[in-house]
Amino acid sequence: MKRIAGCLLSFLTFTAVAADLNLLTDNHPPLHFQQGNQLVGFGVDVVQALAERTGDKVHLQQVPLLRALRVAATEPATGVFTVLRTAERESQYQWVGPLMDVETALYSANTQQPVHCLQDASTQGRIAVPRKWLAYDYLRKQGLNNLY
């Protein structure tokens, strides 16, 4: 099972000295989303509570996830929060969390051929999965060639 973890590439909870941090995230309601001019949601509440506890000043910004990861890798005092934790990402970041456990499932509109496993999914028609999602890469690696 994958874990959503608060990925703070900086040291939000590991530093004794208050920091001025830029924290990036994408749009993923109810964890984090734009409401008017303000970023809100459960993940935002957790980050702000951690910052208050440590005395860090945080600047929150919503950007597409791939851009957030790229910027955080090159800009000092920049982190990304609520990132799906994977084996490939494990050693790339300092992890804080988890915030919650998530599970990915496949559903079929064809009730006469239910999906019980990935092999069943390979016999269904096309499977719609955004290419930027980690599930797309995972399904590709499992040999599914019917991804759309």
C-alpha cells in the first residue's frame, strides 16, 4: 500500500533554528486546494501546525506536482508537501509523515467481467489513467498495454 507522506525537502521539523521556507504543493482536494486566494485543506493545516510548532515561517504555493519537485530539487529552503511515497523516491527526500494511507483500485463498467486482478484488467478494453500519475507507470511496468 502506498503512503502519502508530507515530503518537506527542507528540514521543517529537523532544525532548531527557525527557517523561512517555500513549500509547494499541487491541487489535490481535500488535502490541499485553492479557495479564493488561499491554499486550504488537511495537508495545509498539518504543514501550518508543524511550522507554528517549530517557529518556521512558511510560504505556500500551488503549482503542478512535477514542477514542484523540479523546483524543490534546485532551490534552497524549498520543499514539497503531500507527495506519494514510493521506493524510487525514498532516498531522494527527507520524509515527514505519513499523513494518511491510500489505496488504488480499478473499476469496470462491464459488470459481466469484473476486475479482480491486473490480469483481468489487461483483458478489459482501454483503461483511462493520466500519464503523469504513478499508477500509469506501475501498470505499464506490470505489462498492461491497454492504457489510454
